[in-house]
Amino acid sequence: MIEPGHPRLSIVRQCQLLGLARATRYYEPGGEGERNFRLMGLIDEQYTRTPFYGVPRMTAWLGTQGERVNEKRVRRLMRKMGIAALYQKPRLSRPAAGHRIYPYLLRNVVITRVNQVWSSDITYIRLSPGFVYLVAIMDWFSRYVLSWEVSITLESSFCLSALDWALRIARPEIFNSDQGAQFTSNEFTGRLLAQGILISMDGRGRALDNIFVERLWRTVKYEDVYLKEYQTVATTVKGLGAYFEFYNGERLHQALGYKTPAEVYRNGQ
């Protein structure tokens, strides 16, 4: 989170580490009209409830909400938000030209310890009005969020920053992500390979291969983003920082025997 007067990091350095230009501390997102922002907000909430909705079904659902819109616009907005239906579908996740795609290594793998598998993903966070993107890196065994970053674009720098922060804590045996250009870039994969980390990538169009991060996004949105209705990038970063502290250190997880992610992660190191 961005903290004025931080004893070690200036505002400029904090913005750099977050992948944000200094001006974005006061940034009001633009580039879309008011109606498109409203549509994107509706799409985001419905997608969080029903991630299997593709463009035709999402278009039809918007019609039931009184929004007469064609599939072309819905498809464009969903692409801008970086979302698509979770069923298998060709050409869903597109690496940049020349980027290597690694096989999915986690099918039938039993996760038994911390730092065995980390995974990462990007999601859309709506503002009023506007939007930003959030990336997080999570330990699968403990559900502990090792790092996260916010960006106003889908450029890879904020994902690299999140990875650098996470690698200061520990090193996983396997790192899993989707096939997006941010994760298939030579810079990103090079950092992993230099640490001797095995790289795993979801099957094309199979977001459920990264199910724990998908569940994290649902939790973050229902327990924080939709309740807060963030207005600016600065308040979003501050609010998410507080939420992730709560998520890691206070929120009890049924799947963890009603322990917190931080407790499980630290005890397992």
C-alpha cells in the first residue's frame, strides 16, 4: 500500500514497486464512457457469481437487467477486463509471440507442504468509475498471499514486482500461472528458472487449473471490493492492503482447520 512519510520508501519508490507511475497516486481512470463502466461493473459481479458465463450468456443476462447491448460490445469489455468463461475454449489465454508455453505440472499432484506450489493470476478491480488490475501470488498449501500489486495497465512490470517481493520471502518448488503474456515473458520465466523453480502453466482455457487463486478473487471481491466501492487507485491500494493483512492474519479458513493462512504458512516453513 502507498504510505506517505514511509520511513524507508518514498512515494516515488512505492509507486515504482507497485508498478504505478507517481501520478497514478491521484489517478482517476478514464478511457471508457459512463455506460461502459456500468456494464463492466455488472459483468464483473455476475462473472464472479457465474464464471462459466461466456459472451452470449452474459449478453443475455445483461438484457434481463435492462441493458440492451450486443455481443460485440460485451466481448470487447470482457477482453478489456481480462476475463472469459472457465470452460475449455481455444485461443482464450494468449502469450506474446515467441514466448514459450510450459506444460501443466499439477494434475493429480497432492499438495502436502508450504512452498511446494505457488500460483499467480490477475483480476479486474472496478472503481467508481474506472478500473485497475490486481495480481497476487499465493502459496497453495496454506492459501497465504505472499505478495500482490495493483496496476492501471496489463503491462508485465507489476507482475514482475510481485514476483520479486514473493521471492524475498521464500522459493517454491513449482510456480503455476496461466498462459498470459505477463507470465510467459522471458523476464518473468527467466527469474523463475534462475532460482531453479519448475514452471507450470494452466491448460488453455482451463482457469480451474488455478482454482485456489480463483477462489481468492471471489473472496476479495465479495468481502472487500463490492462492499467498499473504491473511488481512486490510492484508496484501492490502501484498502486492499488492509484486507490482505486481515485475510492472511485473521481470517479463519475452514479448509485449514479454522486456522489462518499466516499461521499455517509460518508453522510449515
